Amino acid sequence: MKRIPLFLGLLAMLAAACGGGAGSDRVVLQNKGSDTLVNVAQAWAEKYKEVNPNLAVAVTGGGSGTGISALINGTVDIANASRKLKAKELEQAKANGVEPKEFIVGYDALAVFLHPSNPIETLTIAQLADIYGENGTAENWDALGIDFEGCKSGEIIRVSRQNNSGTYVYFKDAVLGKTGEYKLGSRDMHGSKDVVDLVAKTPCAIGYSGLAYATHEVKMAAIAMEAGSPPVMPSVESASDGSYPIARPLLMYTAGEPTGAVKEYLDWILSDEGQRLIVEKGYAPVRALQN
Amino acid sequence: MNAPPTHSHDPPEGENLDQLNLAWYVDKVVQWLVFFGGISAIIFIIGIFVFIASQGLGYAVKELDLGEFFFSPLWRPTSEANPTYGALALIAGTASVAGFAMLIAVPFSLGAAIFIAEFATGRTREILKVLVELLAAIPSVVWGFIGLSIMNPLIINTFDVPIGLNILNAGLILGLMAAPIMTTIAEDALKAVPDGYREAAEAMGATRWQVVWRVVLPAGKNGLVAAVLLGVGRAFGETMAVLMATGHSVHIPTSVFDSVRALTATIAAELGETPVGSDHYKVLFTLGIFLFLVTFLINLTADLVVRGKRRNA
């Protein structure tokens, strides 16, 4: 039986490898949630290794809803969310003995993307509601007085997000109002990047996603609150000074008042060093930073 | 099986090992392993059904408005004011994509199977078989990626339609995905037709096509039907590719250029972010039960058809 010693040797190596990991006193924080925040959260986790080598932060995406339900179920230390906790979720959390504590870690402008061949420069909130809303009547671009070469059929191809995404919920609240509903039949993409990719390849399309996902292959519309008010382009500046109409806070939730490693990590995220990283990733900081 | 296995590659070193005893233990262990392997499929299938049913069946029977579920196209599970759980558009989406996929896959895969089994010889045949199996090995997310980034612009430009993520796109992809399985099973069915049939037909002066059309196809009919049904089951259950290529749009289709949404894709996209135990969660499990029953029925039919063939043969 020559094979047995080899097999045992492999087992021993495996055991040694596992033992080595468990033996040190490293703390691992679980951080999960919003796909909008996932890139920033990863950048924070990477950089924080230099600040505190004994703390590892494991970051996963999946959407705001996923992070919040994980927090309610007690499987994460920090939940990332691009929308506020719903009343129902707060109830569930309290029923599970969890008291969610909210931290605003940055701001995000929700950009409206169009194909580069689309001549539209500005859109009002009312026009967006007319396109996306249940009671909206704009099915074709000529309803907005637009007729362009690239989109021969003239049909507006609405690109949206899957119905549990924080971006989906925030856009609905901001554009269609709390009681508004989306018109069914939009193409519901499973990620911000997919929205941008689809709009880039589809002349008739319109879509929305975090500003950080903008590429050179799509164009962004300036958004005006009402027909008369000045349209504002989405940018880090217009998101942080509040002039851009559809900008939202990016949030982190902890179960109860954070202590120890979680508190240190959150304090660092809110420090100038942490906030500079969020700007690098295309989001707006919570306050003006000194350079 | 009392004879000790011969250890030609690994002879015992000098000492008088009780070979019979060792072989006996090995035999017992292997018997148990094989037995467990054999019944594991049954354990898993029952386990899965019990799990899905425990999560969704009670709700589906007692609380869910089944009339709305089957006949309303309004799928608004996360609406806070007025959630509606109409799955009609999702069912229509799955059915239309699977149906279109079969229109593509059935002629192609039956044609391929007939060519491989009856006409191709030697090297051509071996290369074809390997290529068909290779086609089956492409991961579905890769197919979805092809649909999203290659087929979408292609369909927009070729057919002058506003968006290329639609039944045509997903159906083509799904057809290509189902074709290898159907080809392989159909080819096996044709190979199972005894050569005596062909020889008899040829002896009577039939051409090769006459042999295939009049003799081999009728004799292998049951196996071919089973191949098609398994392909339908594959098309029904596929998730990732349809999630990416259909456009994922809640909409009852009126043409092949319409975007739709499939049952599987809806579960995949929404289950991960749904609070466990909520109505939305249970409705998604109800969709799962529905899918399970449909694919179960399709596979059962395929199985019965094949058994029918065996009984007749």
C-alpha cells in the first residue's frame, strides 16, 4: 500500500495549513450588502490592512436587501445599503433583538444614462416619471419631442434593476414618489454595470445607475427638479452640495452601537483617509475634505 | 465474489497478510459505497422536494390567490402599498423561449443525430461526436454572455428592432444549449435500432435515405421523442443564459422580438435578496414548485416513452 503514506502526508499538510490560519489572533469582520457600495467597501478593506494588519474585512455584495437581511439574521457585522431600512425590516430586526444603527458613509448621484446617439441633454423628474412610472404615457421618444437616427423604431427601451436592489427602490422613491409604481415591462438588469453595458449597446435605451458606473460609451442627462429649474449634471460636487436632485446617502448599518474593531473600522472610514478613497471611486464624501 | 482480488501492482511485502480478510472488508466497504451512490439520487430528490414544498406549498395552497398567480401578468412582489404576485407573464416567458428553442433545436439535433448515426463514417463521425459533446460543456453563463454582448447588437442591426435581448436571442442560445443533449440521446436511440433492420431494407433495394426514413426512424421513434422531451426539460430549467439573454422584462410577448422574463431567472434574480419567510419568499418557492412539477412531468413522460420502447422491442 504505497499510496497511503502519500495520502496521509497530504492530510497532514492540509491540517497544518488550516491550523496556521486559526492559530493567529486575527479578527475577521463580515461586511455585506449593496452592490453600489461593494467596490468602495473592498477598497476600504484593502487599505485598512495597512492601518491594522490584525483585522481582515471580508466584503461581499448581493444588494442592499441581502446585507440588511444578513444583519437581521446576525450573520454580518456591518451591512452596506444604498437605501434606508424599510419600516418592515426595522420591525423584523427588533423582533430578532437587533437594534440597527445607521452611519452615512458617503453620497451617490444616481445618473440617468442614454446612448451617445440620443440628442437629449436634460430631463426633468416629471419626464422621468412619465417614462418609468405606472401611469406614465411616454412609450416613444417622440413623446419627449425627440426623433433620432440611431433609434428607428422610436420606442423607449426602459432599463431598470431587479426589484430588490437599493438603486431600484431609491429611484422609485425619488422619481415616482413613495406610493408610485414602475411600469412593468422594463428590462430589469442584475447589476449597475449591466445597465450601463446594455444602454451603451442599445440606441433606444434609457437607464439609471450610480454615477461611479458611468463609462465613455454612454452619455448622462442633466436632471432638473421641475421644468423651469436649472438642470444639474451628476457629479461628485453636485451630489455633496445637494444640488443634484437624485443623490442618495450611502449607508452602513451595525447591530447596536458599534464597539471594538467595528467601531475603529467605521471611525477610520469616516476619517479623511477613508473618505478620500470614496471620492477616488466616484462617490461624494460626507463632508468637504482638506487636500 | 469470494476470490481475493489480485494485487498484481502492489504485492504484499513478505509477511503473510490475511488477504481474504482484507478483500472481504474492501468488498463490504465498496458494497456500501456503491449502495449509497445508488440511492443518493433518490434521497436528494426527495430531500429537495420536501424542502421546496415545506417553504412554499402551505402558502401556495392556503394564502396565495392562485387565480391571480396563474392569470395575472402583474408581478410586483416588492411593492409596499399593493404587492401582486401574478406569474402569467413569467410562465408565458418561459414557455415562449423554450418553445422557440425547440423550433431551432429539434431539426438541428435530429439532423445531426441521423447524420452521425447513419451517414458519417470513421474520422468524420468521431470528430463530430467529440464536437457535439464539447458544445454541451460550455457553461451557461458563457452562453448568456454571448447573448448579452454579441447577439444583442447583432439582432438590433440585422432586424432593425430596438433591442436584441428577446425571445429570438434567448431561444437561439437555449436551442444551441439543448441541441447537444438531444443529439447524443437521439443518436443512441438510432444506434439501438438493430442492424438487421437496415440490412433487410438494403437487401430489398432501399436507398440509404429510404432506410433511414422508412425503417430506422420509425423503429427508433420512442427514443427520439424522449430525446426531444429531455431537451424541453433542459430548456425549461435553464437559468443563467435566459436571465442574461431574455431582457428580463415582465411582459406578455406578442412577437419573437419582445423581451420576456423566465420563471427560473425570476427566482435566481430575486431569491437572494428576499427576507426569509416573507410572502415574496414563499411565492418564489411556489414558482419553484411549479417549475419542479413541470420538469418532473416532462422527464417522467420521456421515461415512460423510453420504457414503452423497451417493452415493445
